Amino acid sequence: MYSDLKELDIYKLEEIIQRYPWYVNARVALLDKLARMGREYFESGVRASFIYLPNRKVILRRIMAEIPSLVLRRKMVRTLA
């Protein structure tokens, strides 16, 4: 299907997610890109993907490890946990 989701831009990832809403890897790749853009983008992306993410803690830890400058509000961290 898609060989490397990290190479796709945000618009292409959103297109894939619209077509395949349960495609978790595309959602994680999108959240990773949104996190690099800033906290507000990431938090809005998480809210939109909330129901589709099977293990939010693991995904949050992975993204926070890759982007240590990403600082989330406490309320968002509690929501994700």
C-alpha cells in the first residue's frame, strides 16, 4: 500500500486517513508531523484521532522521546493516559 508513511506530507496522510479511518500507522505518522509543528497542532490531531488510537500512552511516549521540546498541558496528558 504505502511503503514509508514518514515521507508523505500532512495532506496526503489526511487523505489516507479519510479513506482508511482505522489505519493507525497513518494516524501515528500524522501525529508525529503535527507534533513537530507545535503543541496546538498535535493536541488537535490527538483529539481528532482519539477513538482510533489503541494505545495512546505508547504513542505519546514515542513521540515525546523523538521530540523532547514538545510540552503538553497537564489536562492533555491526563486525557491521553
